[in-house]
Amino acid sequence: MQSWVALFIDQGKATTWLEWLAVVLGVAEVLLAKANKVWLYPTGIAATLLSIYLLVNAALYAECLLNGYYVVMSVYGWYYWIKKRNEPPVKVTYASRQEWVTTLLIVFAGWGLLYLALVNFTASTVPVWDAWVSSTAWAGMWLLARRKIENWILLNISNLFAIPLLYHKNLVMFAVLTLILFVVAIFGYIEWRRIIRNTDSPNSDKGLINSTFSLSGNTEAQHGV
């Protein structure tokens, strides 16, 4: 415990402003996702680009690839949320059976492919671990882009394994950030479940639709469409 605290203090002292910025943006992104705000995407893109630069130096190659995937999925998700000018926003729902098949395919096929890539093309010392963290996060981001509540489950599986991995690589501030994201994701799941219950309620009417429309941040005035 003493060595952990000492490492945390040392890392805090050595943390650059770029790392702090990446951490702050990362926290802001997940808070915006919890609140069901579309602004999570531009915030997340900025945090992700910074993270790629920082993770390269830690030789967490699958994490770097994962962050590149985050950028692509964030652009897709941003577009998916706001693409319909005169229609209600994409609703928060549970994943269908077909979407679960796709999710599991992303997790396990991604895990295997990433592991092989790390073993054969990089000097990674944690290929199994690194690949698992990335593949589960890939699946979570895909579900998030489609506004499926199960995204929080997949992202927290990734977070649970990422925390000790980042600590192992002496990226203590990123480990702390991931711990914060883990806690916030729990509340995100609870909040999205409440949104689904309200949407499915027999009493949900035009007022509820307008409330959901505002919550998503997809109004024409906000996005200039």
C-alpha cells in the first residue's frame, strides 16, 4: 500500500499538462455520456487523440489501436445521433439478439486478432491482457454509438481489467481516471435504464418525447441544422 501511494505521488508530480488535459477531457466525456448528451463525442475525440500520443510511449499498442477505433466510432456515433433533421433522436434501448451476436463477435474475434497482432508485430509484454481490454472496449463503443444500454456493461468489463494494467505500466493517473470512469459508468447504466422505463411508460406522451429530445442535445438550434 505504501509503495502504491508513493508511486501515485511520484506520478502526480511527474504528470505533464498534456496528461492532465487528457484525464480531464476523459472525465468530461463519460459525464456527458451519462447525461445522454451528444457533446460526449467531440470531447471524447479530443481526449482520445491526446491518449494515443501518450500511450505510444508506454508501449500499450492495443490501447493505441483501441483509441484510434474510439475516434472512428465517435465520428460515426456523432453522425448517427444527429443525422435526422426533423425526426426524434435515436432512443436509448436494449440491444437486440442480433446486436448481441455482433457484440460478442467484436469481443472474441477482436481479442484473438489483437493478440496475434501484438505477439507477431510488437514488443508487447502483456498481449493477452492488452488485447482483452481493447476488444471489450471496442464492443462497448459500438453499443454506445447505437445508444444501447449494454454499452455500460461492456465498457466496465474493459475498465475493470484496464485499471490494474495501467497501474502495471506505471500509468497511475490513467488508472485513477479509469477507476473514475468505472464508477460513473455504473450510474450511467442506472440513468439510461430510467430513460428506457420513462420512454416505455404508458403515460409517456409528447411532453416526454420533447424532454428526451432536449436531453439528447440533438435540437436543431444546438447543432445549427
